[in-house]
Amino acid sequence: MSSCQGFQLYPSGWEHDAEEERSKLSIIDFTLNCAYSRYAILFRLKDANKDEAVDAIRARHERTLSQARHMCGTIEADGGFGLSFVKSASFPP
């Protein structure tokens, strides 16, 4: 019987990050084309190996997020016409 379990993932080392980091975006930042796709990867495992496999996959995803910090924040408007990428300790909640 299959089961589904969800996890909150955070970048490796997020506990030591600053409370908030702001990076101003330039016009060039908007010209980059990024395409993100959702994939489902299914594994058939023996019952004895499931917990170990889940821990390994979770750790690898957290390490990947630590290398792709742009996936872990929001874009917010500044006072004028500018925008900033904002990564805060409270995101995700």
C-alpha cells in the first residue's frame, strides 16, 4: 500500500542566516528567462529502506536549496519604482 507524507524543507544552514536579506534587482534581472517545472519522482523501495531513503532525499533537497537561494524568498516593491529580492528568516512560515 502506498502512502504520501509531506515535509517542510529549508536550505542547509538556514538557522544561521540573517533575520532579513535584501538584494536590489536591476533591469537586467528581469531579462533572464527561468522556467521551473514540477516533477514527481517515484521510487519503489523495500519497507526496511524507506526511512533511510526519505532522510537522504530530504537532506539532498535541503542542500540544493542552499545553493539556489533565489528559490527561498519573495520579490517586494521598494519605496520608489524599484524591486528587491527579500529572504527572511520567517519565510517560509
